[in-house]
Amino acid sequence: EIQRCFNLIDFFWTMSYNEDYNEPNPIRCIALSLALIYYFRLPTKEDNAQRNDYNTPTREKLAEILSEKIPDFAQIIQNELERFVNTDNFVIPDGVAVNQAIREHIFSIVVSIVTRTPLCIIGAPGQSKTLSFQIVLQNLQGSQLSKKTFCKCLPAIDPFFCLGSKYSRSEDIAYVFERAIKREQQYQQNRIDTRCVVFLDEASLPDEKKMVLKVLHPYLDECKVAFVAIANKSFDAANANRMICIYRSLPSKDEQKILAYGCLGLQTEYEHKNINKHLDKIIYGICQGYHRVLSNTNIPKIFHDRDFLYMLRELRFELPTTTTDDEETSINTIKPISLLRALEDNFNGIKQKEFQELIEIFLKSIEEYSPNFSLSNERRQEKFYRDIPTILQDSLKLDSKRRRLYGRYKLIIDESEDESAINLLFQTGILDFDPKRISIFRMSDFSDDINNELRNVEILSTIKLCMETGKTILMINTNRIHGSLYDIFNQNFSIMATGDMRKIFSKVAIGPKTIDVAIHEDFQCIVHVKRNEFKDIPAPFLSRFQKYLLSINDFYRIRLQKLSRHEQIILNNIEEKILSFIQHFGRQYFYGMNDNTLYSCLLSLIKINENEEYSLLNLNQYYTQLTIKLKSFIEQNP
């Protein structure tokens, strides 16, 4: 690390990345090197507090120590980050906020690539890690193709992607490195200013017991090509000591607000330039509400920053906008009903009472700053809350443009043990039976199938074909191949456009290889998991989906509300009598009965006609038919 620090000091001494610096500043060079090697790897004080960690040293403590020799160390670093990463130096995609995470990531990635110093960025899901690499990749295209003057002075990047998964092998990672090294040598021989960089995404997924990443040791020591890894947890000491490690702390309240402004398409200086303080108060309230949801013990810990970001994106593109004299468009307000719809799409997957409490947390947080922000101010006759099947159906019907802007793939959390939710989705027409539109993938739990990698590759190849043709895929019990599809689930797409033609590509790990796959704009993915398996789902996977909790009881209650008042009373009486009957004799004497049995029977009593009108079956007729059919049997067997 000490040698690496001196190498970086030498780099900052010789490189003037800002035209304001006419002469090298030794204090600046030393401070930036110490920041990359030591400062950025530590969590912030607020991050420690959020995680109830009071033992790990913080950035603030290190800055205090270093400030004894380098006055205002933390301020020097912050000033340099702001000078380095801004819209003058980099093309930042629309809707991306230039917050602290983006600045630290882009700064670290650029320095790492130019100096060929291995880098690992560690952080929770939704912290803009992969996005930052994509921004650097789009900007560093050499002196001829780079759009910004600053980037024209930096070498172009030739990326070699490697997607980590449970099935990653040492020899496959080594193969990617060897290809990159060979290409780098060709560039050097031809005096082409291009850096080859091996990008290992989802570096936490390869099996630690197999020591897959041990193969990195010689490549990290030699530093023949640049290396950038993205992970959700730290590497082992042997690998971590060979790299710069950047720890992404959880965003502070101020950072969350900057993030919200960016996702809503507003400039961070908006509050200073615009007299509309009402919108600013609502945004701050939304950020406060999100923090309170994360800390609330009654709300399941299944939500992450990516859910928050996609909620803001939906708000941005579904709200009315205004155009200024500079031809800039921006939203002018956020309505309570619009916030509710965005929360229904992105903060679901929990029980109804929990979701209503989540809504109340957001609304009360906003009302503290904007007292008139309330659902009660909306039209009272409007039905505020949509039921889960309706939310899911509306989301599946989004056009390709809206899906690309704020839509995500779907995660169905099934309360039953027998895939009842999936069957009901087909019966209600939310999912289409047509095999030309949807393909269903099921994987068995037989031991021969679990260890059959060839079978996994066959399924992935078929899924790849569905992606290319725009079919919807339904994945049931497919957790063994989820790691191979993380880039797809994350909708981490590359877009190639020529004239009116537009193609979307992403990466899939089929077996040990990572390949590019064309993605049709109509492609959709639905993943089914059982409720009892939900607690074992890793956070990076969970954060990539819109989540929906479904049960037979939910479907029954929804259809019950659509019956006439008289028919509702009849079914409520039936339910009450059956529950009393079961309680009297004891549930243990009803073989095979579970929480869904009763409501499955009651649901079968409700019929839908061709006009989608709901009514009860004619129970007397069914009873009569039953007695007629059984009459001869009873007479023969008195």
C-alpha cells in the first residue's frame, strides 16, 4: 500500500487534470493519494451510526488525524472531487445525480484505469457502482471520439467484461485476463493510447469455498492491465491487499436529497434559482420518509436505494412538466395520488397493513414540511389503493418506452406452497396462456438436476432466445441460474443506434462464459419465489425487482368486494361457519389443510361472465345435481 501510494503521488504530480493548476501542488498530490489508498476505504460516521457499528474507524477520524499534517484534509479532497467530476468534464446521463457516490466512483475508476492500479468498489445494492463504470466507459473514448475536452486528454478504454456467478471458474477469469493482456500488448506495439480493463461485476457471487478468485493474485501483482471489480462485500485479505478498496457508505440525508433532485430531472441548484419552495419541501419530505421506512421495525427489511431511485423515476416521467425559456423541462409539483401510485409499484411485496403503514410514514414525513400534502385533498370518490393483481397487471401493460425509463422486472412472492398464485394469475388473465407470448421455466430439486450444469446451460440458452424474440418468461424455482442473469435483472443495457435502428444488448453468464445478448424491447421477466424462501434471497437480487406478495386469500378478498352486498353477506356467513366447524373438530383432523384451503374453496364459488361481472354460483343447483348423482350410490350402499 505504501508503494502504491507513492506511485499515485507520482501520477498526480505529472498529471494536470484541471487547467487551473499550472504547477504541481505536492500537498494536493499527497492528499489525493492518501484518500484513494486509505480515506475512501473507511465508512462515514453517519454510515456507522445507521449500521449500529461503533467500532470501525471512520473517515472523519482519519481526516482529523491527517489534518494535523495536512490542514483541512477533508475539504481538500472534496474540492478536488468536485473539480474532477462535473458536467464540464464528463457527459452525465439525464436523470443521474452527480452526488458523492458518483464523484468518488468516477474519480477512483479513472485514476485506476490510467495508472493500471487494481480497484474494488464495495457497497450495498443501488449505490451507482456499475453505473459509474458505464459513465466512464462512455466518456473515455480517446482524443478523437471523446465529447469533453477533459476526456480527450485521457486514454480510451477497451473493456473486457466478466460477470461473476456461482458457476464462475478460475480458468475462465484467467482467460479474460489473458485476452486483455494480449490486446494491451498490441496497443503498446502500435503506440495506440488505449487501456484494456478487466471489469468483474458481481464479484461477491463466485463460490468462496472453491477459492475461484485466488487466480487474481498474479494478475493483480503484475498490473499489466487495469482491473475494476464491483462487489457487495469485501474481498478476502489476500486480494484486498493487492487493490485499492473503495467502500461506499450509505448516503446521508443531504446526499439523498441530491440523488432525488437528479432522478427527478432537477438541477441541484434548483432550490436557489426557483421560487417554488413547495416542491423542494415535498422532495425533502420524501427523502425523510424513505429513511424512516428503512429504520421502522414494523416494515420488513426488503427495500434498498434502487427501489427509491425507480420510485423517483416514475414520479418524474408520470407527472406534468413545464418548459422554461431555456427549453428545459422540469416537474412543477408532486401530487399525493402520484406518489401513492409510485409507491405501489416500487415499495410493495409486503402485507397490506404493512404497506398502509409505509404510506402513512411517507405522507406524515411530507406533511411536516408541506401541511397540505394529503390524500384526503384528492377527489374523495376515487379509489385510492389498487389491489395487488391490478398493480401487477398495469405494470405489465406499460409500453416499451415507460418500461425502459422506470419499469423493472417482477418478483412474485407466493404465500402458498403449491404455486397457487401463478395459477390464479393465468386464470384471471393477468398472464397469457399463449405459448407464443410466454415461456415457463421450472427447475426441479432432484439431486441429479441440481448438479446438472448442462441442464442449466440449456435453460439459459432457451431464455436467451426468448430475450431476443421479445417473449415474456416466467421463472419458477430457478434460483440456481439467477446469478447468470444479474445484468439482465439489473437492466444493465448497452444501446447501439444507427439511424432509425436501435438495438439493446446485455450480458449473460452461460456456464463459465459471459456473452452479449440482444434484448427485444418487448421482453419481460417474471420470477416466482415462495414466501418461506424469501428470507434467503440475497439483497442484490431482491433490489432489482418490483415485488408483489400474492396469496389465494388476496384474490378471494378482491373478488368478494366485487359481489353485491347480499352475496358478500352470504359468503361471509359461509366463511364464519366453516371456520367455526374447523375450530370445533380441530384443524389437525383435516388432512392436507393449510391457510389457503378454505379461501381456495370460497374462491371457486365466485364466477365471472363474459362482461367481467362477478356473481355467486347457484349453490342450490349444484347441491341438487350432487344429490342426484349420489342417489343411486346411497341406495346401493345404505
